[in-house]
Amino acid sequence: METLDAITKRRSIRKFQNKVVPKEIIEQLIDLSTKAPSGKNRQPWRFLILQRNKKEELVNLITRNIQNRKEKGLDVGSCQTSAKAMNEAPVVILVFNPFSRNEEDYNHYRLLTDTQSIGAAIQTMLLAAKDLGLGSLWICDIFYMHYEICSWLNRDDELVAAVALGYGCEEPYPRPRKSRREVAEWMG
């Protein structure tokens, strides 16, 4: 697939086939993700690949926390939809920033730079997944329970996002996008 095709045809997939993604493809996606640009070449991404039992444990943890938050009257965003997608997907990749909590001189600008770099790595992963015939879903709802997830995994780095991966069994229509005129202005 050409790059421009991957960009225009990529969709957020929430329904997946019950089909294993070969380890070699997952490794290729990780390798490609690390080719993304990063500020000062810090490469501030760490990927944790969850499959089978570990993925089920994650989904169960999220489901329990959704219920706990609801009982306390707390917002859960679209966590239920995300948990369902993660449950169906054969692979969930958690993305961490190892620097944000472990560097003494970490500041707002470094956080912004690292967050942009991690976003570029995730976008690279999503486009590569599309090119390799996989569906993907970039999930930020994990913010609602990042402490619980990091505690369960015994990690002290910052959880930034999750990506559900697998062979999609849906082809969503293109979502509306703002026009160029709404998002860009010319000067000079």
C-alpha cells in the first residue's frame, strides 16, 4: 500500500476477528514505530505487548475499574467501548513514557516534546498496521485508570496510550473532517 493510501484509508477499528496476529508482524510494527521522529532523538517510547491471558487480565482490570468509577459517580468516558475493543483484539500494546517520572529536570517543554514524539510513533504504528492488513484502535481511555494499570504491572513510568491490534471485521465509513479553511491560515 502506498503511504497516501494508508493515510486516507486508515480507520479506527473496534471489532476484530478471532485470528492470531503472527509475532513477526507485531515485531515488525514495533520496529517501524521506532522509525518515527523524536525530539532530540530521545525515543521516549516503550511498548508492552499483551496477548492472551495478560490481555484478558488487563480487560478484567479495566472492567472492574469502570464499575468502581460508576458506583462512585465518576466519569468513565468511552471506557466500555474501548474495553470491548481490547477484549476482541488479539493484541493490546501499552505505550509508556519512561522519562516523565524518572528524570529530575523533566519540565513542561520536555513533556510536550516527548508526547509529540510518542504520538508520532503511535501514528507510524497505525499506518504500518493498515499497510500490513491489520486494524487498529488508538485508545486514550486508559487515562481513567492509569494508576491501577501501572500498579498491576508494577511500572513507575507514565502510561500514555494503548493500541488494540488485529484483523478487523468492520470497515467504518470515513469520519467527518474539518475543511482546510477551518484549520489552516496563510500568512505572507
